[in-house]
Amino acid sequence: MALTRQFRTTLRERAQKDGEFRQAMLKEGIDSMLAGDVATGKAILRDYINAAEGFASLSEATSIPAKSLMRMLGPKGNPRAENLFQVIRHLQASEGVQFGVAPR
């Protein structure tokens, strides 16, 4: 189900005001990918990037063209692990958090 423009605007406004909400979005995107739901994880990361810093800024920080970043996190995107981890590393650093993986 596609998100409406109004919902995306509300999401962006909340993420810009609330650091804990941004961190939760980032965590949820990474958790979804690790759980095997890559499509949902990419969608959440894309929304997070749009709300937190934008693809242009991320492109400058990672040296990956903005259009490539948008494609790799799009519904049909298939990011290389190297690029995906570079993006996640930058997003964690800019948010001031570091997530890890632990066995359950």
C-alpha cells in the first residue's frame, strides 16, 4: 500500500523535530532488512533519508550519486552490500547512534 503525500509530509515533519523518532525509523529499517524483509527495510530507509538529510547530502557524504542511492533503495533496487553498509555507516554516524547484531 502506497503512502499518501499527506502522510509522508507528516512523517517528514515529525522526523525533523524528533530525534528519537528518527533513530527509531533508522533502527526499524535496519531491523527489517536483518529480519529478511528487505523491501520494507529499503522503504523505511528511503523515508528516513528523505526526512533526515536528503539524498543530495547523503550522496556527498558517501560519494555515491544521488540517483543511484534512490534507485538502490527503491522498490526494484538491489543494492550491493558495500554500498548499503556505507550508507548505513554514514546514517548511524550522522544520527549519533551505532546498532549492532546480537544472537537471540
